[in-house]
Amino acid sequence: MQDVAHRATAANGAVRAVAVVSTQTVEDARIRHATSATATAALGRSLTAAALLGAGLKDRQTVLLRVLGDGPIGGVIAQADADGHVRGYAVHPHADLPQTDHRKLDVGGLVGRRGMLHVTRDLGLRTPYHGSAPLVSGEIAEDLASYLATSEQIPSVVALGVLVGPDLRVLASGGLCIQALPGTPPEVVDRLEARARQLPPITQLMSAGRTPEEILAASLGDLDPRIGDRTPLAFHCRCSRERVEGMLCMLGIQELETLLAQEGRAEVTCRFCGDRYVLGTEEVRALIARLRGAAPPVM
Ligand SMILES: [Zn+2]
């Protein structure tokens, strides 16, 4: 099944929903960052959460999620845009914990149950919209639902799941977000929540071969669901050699001279995707020459 974010509405537009399949995206992230089993689940849920929020974006808008708990993973960052590009990383990707008593990956323990969830939506306006809420459990789905309810005042049902195989590969990853827009009658919200409680875990539905359309239809039930359009998803980072050169230029001539004297080259690794950029002596010299050319003449 190809990775995708699929949208739907229900109850005459009062309810909107997104179902995401993110198996390949999360597997790509796992390979790039060499995450432990539990870190794969934490990063995968965060990437899927970003994709769920990203499904409502347009044009060049982006959404950034920062899950900053007090657990050993040290923080998880995930970003998505309107084109279905998702990227992210864990601060300590190799951190891991034993499984819980119920033989589940201890995502809450790895993330930490105390901390904050920050959401930044860059909607192309002068300043990005920023909101945050305290973590509830560190399991991420509950934390996001709590954030949406308290900080954005939108009652939301959020489900996230990442199934990691014994060989650490991602077998299934997906998510579901159902939101009742302001003014939705409380009984509709109650029905949604009751239905969500009856649904099996999202990875179980996916493993049983359910498509995002079927998952949306099952979760919206008798609220007259209308299945909308879909956006393909992929792990994709917007770093490039040009951006790395621009970043190095911002260090200034003196810093670059020092770097050249000490290292003989510049090496930059993108945190989001793990790609490594190496600029040799001549390339760093060219950057310095470019900066000298751009500098105002010395009087
Ligand atoms: Zn990158």
C-alpha cells in the first residue's frame, strides 16, 4: 500500500477526518536515523501526526511538531508540508527501553510523561502560528488530542500506530484524526468518541488489509461520511548543497578561515534526514572569496 493522507468529511461538513498510511515514510526515517525499536515507534508516531496535521495545509504551508519530554529520547521533531513531504528526527535515536508488561514498546517512557508538545504552523503569514500544551502520557496520540482540544479548542480523536518487526523493520504505520469543528452538537462528538473506542488499533486494521477509505468509513460510521481527496506521502527533506553553502556563509569569513585552518574542510550533517555534505578546501575557499566579493570595501 502506497503512503497516503486521505481526507473525508461527515455530518454535513461539521466533522473532518484524515487517515494516513505512513509505513514506507517511517521505514525510510528508521533507516536514515538508525533508530532503536522504541525510537522508531516514537519518531514514526510523530511523523504520522505531522502528516495528519499537514493534510489540512495549502501551497507552501508547513507544520512542525516538537515533542519535548523528559525521557531518554531527548525530544522528537517532525515536519510536514502540503505536498505530503514529511521529515523528522529524534534527538537520541539509539535510546531504547525494555517493553512494557503488556509487551508493548514503551513510547511513553522513552519520550517522557512530563514535558510539552509544541505545534508551529507556518501558514505563509508574517509570523507562524505557535501553540503548545503539556504532555499527557508521552504516547503522542493522546498528547496531540489534548493539545488540539486545549490549545486549538477543537475536540479531536487521534489514533497513531507503528508496528515494528523483530528485525526492527517497520511492518505498518498509520494514523487517524477526526475533528469536530466549532459548533458541532455534543452528541455528534460523543458518538465519534464512542465509535473511536470500539475501533481496533490502526496498525491492526492496516495489517488486515483495510484501506484508508475503509478506515475512514468505519470510524465515521453513520455520520454520512464523504470521502475526499488524497495526497501521496514520502519522507523528503528540503536540505541541499546550496542551503548548506548559504548556512556556512552565514558563519562569516573569520569562522570559515578558522574552520579551514583546523579541519581543512567543512562537514555538515542535516539533522532532519541524516544526509552528509562535505566541502573540500577549495570549495570553502571559494565561499570565502564569494563573501569577500560581497563585503563592502574597506575604507
Ligand atoms: Zn536534510
